[in-house]
Amino acid sequence: MTTQMQELFRPSAERRRILIVEDEPVNRRILTRCLEGSYAVIPAAAGGEALEIVRDQIETISLMLLDLHLPDMHGLEILQRLKADPRYARLPVIVMTADSQAEVECLNLGAIDFIPKPYPRQEVILARIRRTVELSEDRDILRWTERDQLTGLYNKDFFYRYAVMLDDYHKDLATDALVLDVNRFHTLNDRFGKAYGDKVLQRIAEKALELVRSSGGIVCRSEADKFFIYCPHRTDYADILEKVSVSAEEDGSGNRIRLRMGVYAEADKSLDIERRFDRAKMASDAVRGSAANAFGLYDRSMSEAELLAEQLIEDFPAALREGQFRVYYQPKFDIRGDVPALYSAEALARWAHPRMGMVSPGVFIPLFERNGLIQALDYHIWSETAAQIRRWKEAQGLRLPVSVNVSRIDLLDPLLKDKLCALVADNGLDYADMILEVTESAYTEEAAQITETVKELRSLGFRIEMDDFGTGYSSLNTLSTLPIDALKLDMQFIRSAFAGRRDTRLLQAIIRLAEAVEVACIAEGVETKEQAEALKAMGCDVIQGYYFSPPLPAAEFTRFLSEEKRKPEGARER
Amino acid sequence: MLTLDDLRQFGANIQEGLDRCMSDEGFYLELVGMTLEDASFDRLSQAVAADDRKAAFEAAHALKGIVANVSLTPLYAQVSEMTELLRGGQEADYGAYLARILEMRADLLARQNG
């Protein structure tokens, strides 16, 4: 492209085009002469001709100068026709008239300005035209950028600006920040197609707009399936949720669309508007997964949890680098025989944080699972564990399989097999030395791919334990076909079975289920002799828990192992 | 050729007319020339002859606008008066108005062609 072309090919360099609708040659001549230095002039001597030009060239016409007395139709009729047609309504029209009565009528009909006749000085005409063109271009840009194209609602940036503006006008008014989310929107899109998902969003947008129009406030679509509402404080949140819900009947498909809403009520106006909506989002996330339409109210503890989470994410890289993550080992005992026999151990991550002390895995594991950092942590634990198994083997001639946790995201990593095999090979281990614990919930989505990966690992010789069994949604039908060697009952089962009014029926059923599909059954979180004996009686094969030992650091666990080894057979009874 | 002097003698508000033309004398004179040739004169003549008040009003109104733009003040006064009478639907000697208007036009045309 030539330099000259580059100069020209710029919005600001294009000569704006002005349509002059005027039948009197003298007037046309005056206006043309006045404008031609700055603009490209398109003349039209009659109304019909003018409308035809508008129809053909609307994209490139910046302004219409309209005389009211035309041979074929009155200028007001042209004005009306333009403003009634959404394709042309944006075209700014300046009316030229000697009649001051007509001026008011023209402005009411949508004329943006008028130029009196006889014409004022040329500078005045030019200045009015320049200003009108600029204003209307700005208005067009604003219209394009302030709205979300799908729903016609404000986009987030403009919504925030207007919210701040409303705050400026109503300093003492209590306000609420509301966030609306569609539960599992992506599955709607996946199952029924994007067009359907879009329709649902448009419908919700309409209803939300009706709501704020009738009761005050502003609304925007902030991202894919999220809507923000900023409104005067109210308390009828269930009602709001009801009003914006798209019901199954209305939608016609019989699909159930569930909304959830987060409310940050009587928002603290000293916080940035973005922070206020972050809080509403937290409240919404807290009711994620509710079966029915649900709303959650923000409370302070949510921010604290969020701040802690941010801190932990920030500290993660250094923690990994500096070895703050330690591996603890907890033994599993086979209780089938008369005397419990050491069966294997589980490697568990512990975080010794330099300022916070020991951080609970119950806090950091779910957090890292959500944001993917778990992958790096898992690998760290695997390699520490593999090295430890090797040390026990070499220094003490001990051969104890140790299980490690494999997260769902690891199973989607194409390099997983290579990584695990390398650890086994580098440490001179057998595949049977490492057991892989995969949570039941890992199998729920992309089930086929996950199952295939696990199958492949198992065929290499890794043993597979299904962790947290009973918390996911495994189909009993597929359980027998999954590539697993053991079911690990979720700790919660043991707790609830032995808590309060003891009810072990469910526990018993699951142990029988494990028997039926011919895999070992492992109970975690066993704390008392009573629990251990009851589980044994029910047919549970392996037990892990404080009853035998808490998770121990490697050195202590090594001592534990030596003691176990020294114990004469009969002495191990607990 | 019509000159500014001719127009001044005629009674035109030359300053105002020139202002509207960014002081471009040639352009101003060109516009005056165009005004004198404007079809509105003929339309007005025909309408008055046919006693078509509505058409006469339209033509007079258009002529008024054009004449105003070039500030031919005496001509403007006549056209303006006639327009207002026609607008109000009043009885008047429109033939006399037309005669005076055409006379002024002829005067200016004579100077232009003289």
C-alpha cells in the first residue's frame, strides 16, 4: 500500500458526505459553495430523490440538510419516514426553514438542529454542521460499544460507569449489587446448541430489563451467562429471581433452566464498584449447584475465604520451590486375617506455610483443583513419594506399595503416562510399588477418555483405587466395567454410620457391592476399635485411619515401619 | 454586467449578502444572477394569471426565501408582503404586487444585460 493510500484509508481522513435536499437552485448553490471545502456534497432537488439516495447510501451519509418546501412532498414527511425506519433513524437531519413554528415541530419529530432562512453567515452553518456530524458519530460509537450485541443490555464497562454515576447522584441511597447466573449453562449450550443458549440469554435479558424498568436500577450482561443488576436496596430477592426466571413452559422445550443469584445487599459504597460485584459473585458461587432457583447473600466470611485463597495461590510457586509441601504417609492395614497386616500406605500432601503454619489440605486441595495448580503439586508429591519408596527399599529392604492421588486434570494430561513411567524407571521401582488413587468424581465427565487412560495405566501394572467412593455419581451399572482394584469409601460414610444413632446399613450395602464387583474395599477415617471391628465384621478388607496411625512425616513413618517389622506376629493386635 | 454599485443603487443590503458569501463578490453576483433567472417568477406569474391562490402562495413563499438569501431588500419587501397576504387568504390586488415584482426584476436584468 502506498503512503498516500495509508493516509486516506483512515476514518478520520475520509471526507464526510452531506445530502442537501433543496429544490431551489440558488439555495443549493449557496449551500454547496459553503460546504464543498470541507465535505462531499450530494444534492437532491426533491423528496423522492432524497429518500432513494438515503436508501442506497445510508452507510456513507453523515448528515441530511432538509428544506421543508419540496415539490413532491413536505419535508416533515421525509423526516417522519426516516425516523420511523430503524435502518435510517440514526441519520442526523438539520432542517432549514424560515418558519419558527416549524422549528419546534421538526425538533419534536427528530431533527437534530435547524438552520434558519435566510441563511446565517457561512461560518455559522459550517460550525453547526461540523458539531452535528461529530456528535452523531460519537453517539453511534457509544451505541455500538455500550451494548452487548446479543442481548442489547449494557456491557460491563459501561454498566460500571453508569453505576458510579448513579452513586454520584444518590450518595445516601442504600443499593444492592446482584449477580444472576445460569446453572450449568455450558451443558445447555452443549445439549441444545448455541442458538438455543443464546435465546435463553436473550429471554433472561428481557425479563431483567423489564424488572429494572419497573422498579429502578440498571442491568448488564457481564460475561457469557452472567448478568449484573445494580438497584436501590430491597429485600424481595426471591421475588426478583422468580421474575427473571425463564420457566420451562414458556421456553416450550420442557428443559429446566435454573438460575442462581448472589446478593451483596446495602453495598459498601467506599468499595470500588467492581469489588462490590465480586462480593455478589462470591454469594452466587456459594449457592452454585443448588437444585432449585436459589439466591445467596454475601457475608464477610466469604471475602475472608477469598482473600485466603488468593494468598495461597500467590504463595504456591515459592512453596513448591522451597519444599514447603511435605509428604506424610498413613498406613493401610489388611484386616481380613486374625491379625491386621500392613497393606500399603497413602502419601498425603501437607503444607508447612512459613507464616500460617500448617495449612489444611481441606483448604488448599479443592482450591488448587479448581485452578489447575494441583497438577504441579501432584507431580511434586509423586516424585517425592517415588524417591521415598526407593529409599525404604534400598536402606531397609522394605517393600511397601504407596498410593498417590491422581487428580482429574492429570488424567487429561497426554504426558501423564510418560511422567509416571519415568518416575518408576528413574527410581528403580516396579509399577506395583505405586498405587494410583483416582476420585470417583473424576469419571463423571469425559468418562470415556478418563476410563481409557486409567485402563492403560492399569495394564502397565499400576494398581488403581477409586477414592472418595460414594460422593460422586457413579452408575452402579458401569462400576463393574471400570478399571479399578479397590473402592475407598469416603470418610463421611464411616463418620455418619457410627455417629449418633448408629446406622451401618448403607455401609454394609456398599461393602457388599465391592464384593459383588470383586474389588477390595478400603475404609478411610477409621478412628476407634469399635469401628474397626464392625467394619471387619461387615466384610471390609482394608482399613486406614487414626486407629492405626495418623499421617506421619517420612522419618517418623520409617520408625513406624521398623517397629511394625520387629513386632512378633501376635503382638500386632490392637 | 451587474455590479455591486448597481445593487447598492437598487437598495440591496450588500454587506449582508456578501457576508453570506464569505465576502466573495463574484459568488454573490453569480447568486443574484441565478435568483433573477429563478423559475419561481414564472410560477408566480402563471398562478396569479390563473387566480390559483394556493399555487401563488407556494411560488411567492419560495421566491421570498431565495430573494432573502441574496438580500435584495426592496424586492424581498414586495415578495414578503404578498406571501403574507396569500398565507392569510386575503383579498388583495395580487396583479399589482406581481407587476411591481416583475418590474424590479426587469430593472436588475436590464442592468445585468446592459
